[in-house]
Amino acid sequence: MITVLASVRNVNDEGLAAGMLVTARFVGSLLGLAICSTVFNSMFERGMSPLTGTGAELPESISVLRDASQSVGFIPRMREIHDVDADVIRVVTDAYEDAFHIIWVVLAAIAGLAAALSLLTRQNSLEKEDVGRQGWKVPEGS
């Protein structure tokens, strides 16, 4: 927030700058969610391919995992599964593990790019003489 306020040339535009910062954060959150959910779903589907790609039916208790978009909602129910073979459970947990691992790699790459881009920013001072429309002014005779 301080860096955004420091970059404003006219002090009366600080409110607009703060609003743009909030908008940028919302857009960043939306993009992050879209990227992470796409990566997770595609990697989870790839990890589940040994079970789903064979054409064999999944056990009833994990049949919802045939649709990768349902996999995140299934996580709390993982502890309740007792009727599935250990090899099948291992494939499922590996699919989750690999998907989360790839998300961390993608986010680390994005963070590295953001850190590199931040090196291109210029230094701005917070010291400004202009007080703007809402600034406190001391009366002349005091």
C-alpha cells in the first residue's frame, strides 16, 4: 500500500491509487485461483489415469474421483475409506500429492517472475509537500 501511495504524482489521486491496488489484488486472486485449479485438475486427472484410463470401475466409495473437479471436495472423506485396496489408495494419494507439488512449482515460478519484475521498479519518496484537498492546514495567524 505504501509503495502505491508513494508512486502517486498528485496527492488528490491517492484514493484512486488505493482503489486500483484493491482491484489489482482481486484480479490477482482470481487469476491465481484459475491457474491453480486448472493445474490441480489436470495433474490430478493425469495421476488418476492408471485407475480411470483402464476402463475398470472404481470402487463405489471413490467413484466420485472419476471427475477431477470433485477431487478437492472429496479430501475430507479420505479418512472414511476402508473398503478399498491399498494399491488403489496409494494411486489416489499419489495423484493428490503430485497435483499439490506441481501447484507449488507453478506458484514458485510465478513468485520468482514477480520478484524479478519488482527489480525494475523505480524508487519513490514518501516525502511530499502537497497536502491535497483533505490535508490539515494550520491557520496563518497561529
